[in-house]
Amino acid sequence: MESRHKKILSAVIEEYTNTAVPVGSKVLAEKYGLKISPATVRNDMNELEKAGYLHQPHTSAGRIPTDKGYRFFVEKIMPDQKLSLSDQKKLQTELLKLKAQNTKLSRTTAKLLSSISGGLAISGANKDYYDFGISELLENPEFREIDEFCKVAEILDYIDENVETILGKVRDGETKIFIGKENPIKEIPNCSMVVSPYRTKEGERGLLAIIGPKRMKYARNKSLLDYVKTLIAGTGTVALIIMIF
């Protein structure tokens, strides 16, 4: 892919991630410093669409990224991102406090992650699961359609039955991103998932995962899981944590 096309694809993904609205050429030309005319941007977007990286949901509408577009972005464009120092400090402080109080981390970690992510967090261990932040989930445009919401809600009701399926797709130590139809939970192909299993000091297997719209902030979510995984693994506690943005 040409360098200019990479910049345009990256700009489309950033804009769509922030707005959930199909992106037009004029917006990209004016907002992202591409230093080319809207007509040139439009032609390049047409080429990206023909190649399968973008999709036009409606005639005369802007473009949105396809699964292929997101996959290319994640593998070839997306920079590594470190969790902000403020979020790191908050997580460290709260989890150390909980450990000192011998508090059940699966429940309170879900609350903490929900407050940081602004989304729905689910946490569980020994088949006990907790969720927080359902209102944030409902605010996502992707889930306003009743059919889409019902798909997500149903899978949440049986999330414990999918844990082994998710774990079977990822090796210990890696953080893997599944986009759209790659998702191990086939019932929600319009969602993406970031998954990161780990081993505790006792050798037990735990799982961290984030499920959300395909326009999720992949780099940030990956960095969040990597950091939380380090903290959770250090406590010797097995937990399943799933956040839906």
C-alpha cells in the first residue's frame, strides 16, 4: 500500500473511531493535514474501497473501514501505545489497596476497569462473574439496533460457556486482536476482541479480554490489557475480565 493510502486509511479509522459516522473526503482533507485536495482524497478512498479496505454503507455517504482495513491498520500502521501514567498509577494504587484488604479482586477489578474504560466490565473467577457499566454499552451507536443489542446481551448471559473457546484461540503470553468475523464468539461478528491469557505464580491460567465495536481503540485496549495482566498475575489471582466499549 502506498504511503499516502496508509495515511488516508489511518485517518479514516481515527475519525470513524471518534465519531461513529461514515467519513467523507472533505473532512479528511481539512482535518488531517494530508496536504492534498478533497478530490484527490476522494479518488484515493475509491481505490481503497475497490481494494476492500473501505466500505460505503449508503450511496452518497462517506466510507467506513472494513475488517480487512482494520486488520491492515493493526498489523502495518498502528503504533505501540503505553497506558497513561495516570491510569497506571490509579490501577496500581487501587489493586494494591484491594490486595492488602484481602478483597475479592474479580468483583472490584471489574468496577475499576469500568471506571477507567467508560464501558462495561465483566470479571469473574470460579464461575462467578460480575458486570458493571451496562449504560455505557448502550450508548454505543452500534448497539442501538435491537437485534445487535440482543446478540451482545445474549452472549453476555452465557459468557462463562465461551471462556474455553476464547482461551483455545490464544497462546499464553500473547495479546491477540480478533476483528469482526475473526471473533472466537461467532454470534457477534460486528464486534472485535482483544485477548490476553496469562499464568499466575501458581501456574493457573487466567484471561483478560476486551470486546467492543470494531471501531474500538485497539492500541489503547491492548496496552490496558497488557498492564492489567501484569498486575493481576502478580497477585496470584485468576480472573476473567471483559470490557465492552
